[in-house]
Amino acid sequence: MQYLEPLFELPQEIRKCIYTSNAVESVNSALRKVTRGKGAFPSESSVFKVMYLRIKELSEKWRKPISNWKIIQPQLIEIFDKRYTKYIEV
């Protein structure tokens, strides 16, 4: 419960963005799909190669901008200040 409560303290726009774009689960699911049916890989590098190619395909697909970003970004800056702004150009 201690990990869930901070989520509900965030503004509604940020929560909706998190709900609708759970990128980690999406990537994990996509990687499981490409490795599940293979049985065995000849080497560790071949697994990395398959995963790299899948992530490249996904990154081309994820070009869609986040809805309400102009509302969400100032909220993130207000909440996280330098922890957020040091990684972006505002």
C-alpha cells in the first residue's frame, strides 16, 4: 500500500498518462513475444540481437505524442523541480 498511495497524490492528468502508457509492461510483453516461441538460442548474443531489433521496431511505432503534455509537463516541473528539469530543455 505504501507504494500505491503516492500515485494517487499526483494530479489527474499525470495519473491518466501513467495508466494509458505503461511503457515498461508494454516492452516486457513485446520482448516475451519474440523470445517465447524460440525454444533455445544458440548464444547469448543472439538473444540480445533479437531483443535489440524488437526494441528498434517498437521505438519507431511509439512516435505518437502524449496527450495533454502541455498540461502535464508544468505539473511535473512543479512536483519534481530539478530532478525533472536537469534532463530536459524547457
